[in-house]
Amino acid sequence: MDPTTEFFEGLNYRPPDPLLREIRGTIRFEFESDVDVDTWLLVFSAGSVSATESDRPADCTVRTDREFFNRVAAGEANVFAALLRNRVTVEGNLILYKYLLHLVPGPPGAHEPREWVRRGHRR
């Protein structure tokens, strides 16, 4: 299984996130390859996030190649920087796109800041 598929399937097992409780909407991902386009639908609803392979319309559409998103899903590329560098195109509700920063993993070796503070590593 590739990192993109693992990322989307893993979202279905995330517990509800209080930081996302006010977010509602859908993001359609279109991953281009040499022969066709794979689509995933991400649904935000009251703190929960779910993902399915679907080509239904959404509030926001993200297009990129699967190879690049594999890097994002592995924490090797940043979704915000990808937008600025035109590695992805986004149409529709751009606000929903910014919440991807909360879902994708950080760089390898990075720590989750809230957990780090809970363990007493304050500055």
C-alpha cells in the first residue's frame, strides 16, 4: 500500500478532534498518473474526518500527481508550501485546504507540539 492510501484510510480511524469541531465541508483529491486519475473524498464533520475513494463533487478540489502526494502523506513535503510552489492546484473553498496542515504528518523525527508540552518540555 502506498503512503497516500495509508494516509486516507488512516483518517477513518482518527478520534474526533476538538480543533476541527467547527469545520464542515468536503475536499475532493484528484491524483493524476500516466494513465488515469484517482479520486478521494475527505469529509469534515463536527470534529470527525473520514475519507473514501469517490469522485463526487466537493466544496474544494485539490489536484496533484500521486507521486508528490505520497511525499506529503509521508511527511516529506508540506501542503502549504506545495500550494505556493504550484505543486498542487486548489479550486473552491481554500479555507478547507488549510486544515490539511492539521491532518498530514510532519517531517520525520518531528514531535507533536501539544504532546511535547504535556510531557513538561517547556521553554
